[in-house]
Amino acid sequence: MEKKVKDNSVYWFIGTGLVIGGLATVLTKFGNPANMGLCAACFIRDLAGGLGLDGAAPVQYLRPEIAGFLLGAFILSFARREWKSVGGSASLSRFFTAFFVMIGALVFLGCPLRLMLRLGGGDLNAVIGLIGFGAGVGGGSLLIRRGFSFGKTEQQKTSNGFIMPVLALALLAFLVIRPAFIHFSESGPGSMHAPVLISLVAALIVGALVQRSGLCMSGSIRNIFLIRKPGMFVGYAAIFIAALIGNLILGKFNLGFAGQPIAHTDFIFNFLGMALVGYGSVLLGGCPLRQLVMAGEGNADAGISILGFLVAGATAHNFGIAASPTGVPLNGKIAVVIGFVVITLIVMSSNKKTAVA
């Protein structure tokens, strides 16, 4: 259901962006990886490792931020009587589109949110990623203009909408109890994390604010292409500004391409990785953070997308696809190309108007 215009005012976008950028910087101060105070894709990847879905020891941790994003949106949408159990729209197509969105993110090393945080830390590789993301969203927006859609969601049983919030609570329980089947990194990015309570509270706030404002980076660029309304993009500009100020205060600003934390300098695949993220995200109706928020609002289709992200996070490490600070492996480059092909085939097979255009 579309939000009212007054709920999506530029002031909400700016305020939400400033809070997100500020909290992300605070979380790095308390232990989260540099330029990765908040990153939906990276944290879902860590979640896959923590659940033992892959054997990548450096990226295993049940990030409480993932549960917090989802539960923050759930609590506020329920309180505002906006929570609604819906779904049933091209589930397998959504799953595989989301799968390759995550592949693109792990080749670039970050989702659209982390892209802005990397910019705020002085990482110029993120400029290349931003251009690629815009190109990908632009391409997907053209397909939407030509008639592409996964189809309308329909009312579902109430229990369907509660599945993802319940799973989020289960993940928090596992994080606290630490059963033997859960894995925790002893070194690498997975070992770098803020205290659980601080991370959870920050993510609850972010999830609630994104639910209230409707902020989404792929949506903001889509709006520029389709309806010539740039208002939402100011929210992501605000994330950049808040992160920039925070990094300058903390002495963590480092302008340049080389030597950036958890980043590589492969210009072509920084561009193509984020282009794939933008291409798939705009077709899904939102980037990874937005999908978590939508799942909290009761959208089962978003839940399917999250499962696609999770499986891709494990696959990327099991098959040597994910990039590292040393560069992008051959398997990662091949996977990005396959991603563009698969998503395009999904579009062509899903919409007759698009297929013959």
C-alpha cells in the first residue's frame, strides 16, 4: 500500500539519512568494521556464515542488526496499523533475482547503504560503484516503464506475515544462547562487532525510521528516472554527510582508492557489481535494507528475497565468488555476467510487453 505524500516528505528522508549515517559511524566506533557500521548485504553474508551455511571462518556472526532492521519495521508498522500480510508474487523469480543482487553486492563488497558509508569514509572506489548502481537502476527502470512487473501481491494468511519476525527473534535467541551449531569468527570482519545491545538498539531505530519514511536507494534513483522526483535521494545524501562528519571527527577519513578497509580497486567490477545490484533491486521493489523492512511489514515476497540473499551469501563463499581486498576472483566475474543474463531472461519470460519491445 502506498504511503501518503506527507509521510514521505523530504524532511523524513533527510532526518532518516542523518540518523542512519550517524549511527553507522557510532557502531564502527564500538567495534563494527570500518566503513561498515551498517550494511544489509554484508551482515546477511555474515549471518549465512554464522548459521554454518559456508566454511568461510572470517565472516561468521549472527549480526543483531539484521534482526533489528526487521523487528524495528515490524513494531512501528504494527503500531501504526500498516502491518499487512501479503505475498504470492512470482516467488521463484524473486528468489533468483535477489540471489544475483547479493552476488553483485559481494563482488563490490557492500550494499547501497554501505556504498554511501564508504563514500563518507573517503573511499573513491565507491564513486565507481555509485555510477554503476545508477546505471543498473536506470536499466531496470526502463524495463518497468515498458511494463515489467513480478505481479501484484495478494492478501495472505496472517501467519505468513509473522514468519520473518519470528525468525528474527530466533536469531537473537541463538546469538545470546550460542548453541554449538552456531559459528562465530575469531578473526576477520566477522569478529569485528559492536556490543549486541548497542547494535540491536541502533538497528531497531533504523528499521523503524526506514519503515516510516520509505527510504530506499534504488527507489530514489528509480523515481528520478520514471517520475522526475529526486526528493528521496536526499536521504542517501544525508547518510553520506553524516558519515563524512563522523569519520572526520573520529579521524577515520581516508581519501583515495587504495588502502580502503574491506574494499578493492577493480574499477570494472566495482561498476558492474553495483550495476547488478541496482538492476535487480529496482525490479524487486527495493534494495536489501528495504527488503528487510518490507518483510517486517508483513510482506512475504520480501521474505523470499531475503532467503535469496542468504543462500547467495553462502554460495559466494562456497564457490569462490565473493571479492576480497586483493580483488575479484574469476568465479566472481563470471557470476556477475551470469547474473545480468539470468535477471534479463526472468524479465523477458515474465512480461510479454517487455519481451517484444
